[in-house]
Amino acid sequence: MEKKLKRVRGLVVNKYPYRESSDVIVLFTDEYGKIKAVAKGRRKPGSRLGAALENFCLSEIVLYLSRDRELQIVKEAQLLDPHGELTRNYKFLLGASYVSELLERGTEVFSPNRALLELALSSLKLIPEAVDLKKLLAAFLLKALSYLGHMPVLDRCVACGSREKLLYFSVEKGGVLCANCPKSADDSVMLGARGISELQRILKMPMDRLNRFKADSDLLFDLSVKFARHHLEIPDLFARKVDI
Ligand SMILES: [Zn+2]
């Protein structure tokens, strides 16, 4: 088993107490995607591994890394950005926890996805200033699902292929349905032509330009959560969260 010293940039997406005084840190890194690493003695007073390994911190971490092991070992950690604004408000933290849960539960270890990491970082930055948090999270989820290979089909009916009169959306079928096909899915929801075109624009636009849209954010958020659960095959994803 080859163990190498590696320096990575990573977002802390979760941590768990481990043995007497250590923590297991779940990181989403630029080079390796999700990895889990032990921060030895982190819960002892005065540990050098304290601040840089809190949830939502972006840090530079030196690790002993071996792909054969489930748990890597943190040697050093240096804080790059604590995303401290998130701690100002419970709602911000709740919003951020959707981002981190998606990265933790929706990805496999050692599956790098830089686009997903950058999306997560820009979303965390935008949460404290979001006019409509549900819309921001819906956009994050739909974009994240796209980066994970589950892009919703929005330019043609998933049942008949028509590009005309696209009015409905089906989570289970993974995209839109035309005026003739709502019955081809049990879960089709009427979004209307305007709702569908908002969805198309949300997928194309960068996160920081989303405030221009006037889509029904409750409906969009609900659909995007269902879409993530269904296509990632994690029925209880976000299930333990209170309503946002
Ligand atoms: Zn159709």
C-alpha cells in the first residue's frame, strides 16, 4: 500500500467524532473529489487542526493519502476561506447544509468533479446575499445534478420528442413533457411555457445572475429536491432538514 503526502484544496462538507479525541473530516477536494480523512487529536485543546477543518471551510490540506484506504490522514491544514458569513444566520447555515449534503452523499470517493466544487463554492458565497434562498438552492441542485450526469431534458418532450408546447415536467422521466403527453408520467407537474423557459435559463446562467428570474421558487425547489433524490437514488436525501 503506497502512502503519499499530498497537498489539496478542499471544502469541509462534514465531520464526525472519531475515537477519543479525533475527528473524521469529509472533504470535497479539487484533485480527488470526496475523501475522508482522520484529523488526529483534533478535539484536544490547542490542536493545530482546529479552525481550518470546521464545516464549510475551504482549506489547503496536507494529507497522507492512499487509495487503498477508506480513511486518509490529515497532516496539516491551513484555512483559505471560512465562509464565515454563513454563521451569521441559521437560515444561511441551513441553506449551506443542502450544498454540503449533496457533495457528501451524492458523490463517490475519488471521483473528482471540479465544476461541482466551483459550483458549491460560488453557491456558498451567494447564500448570505440571496434574495430568494429556495431559488438559489434549486439552481444549485439542478446544476449539480447536471455535473453529476443527470441533466434534466428541457428542449424536447421526453415521451414523444416534440419540441413544441413544452408545458409539463416529470421528475421520474427526467425532463419536460409536451401538451399531448402529460399522462405519460404519473408525476407530471404543470410548469407552463414560462416555467420551462425559466428552467432552461437557470441551467445555462451562472449562479450570480439568478436573481433576475421570477420563477415560482417553492415549486422549483420542491422539484429539484425530488429530482436529486430520484436520480441519485437517495430517497432520504435532505430528509432530516426542516423546511427552509
Ligand atoms: Zn410529447
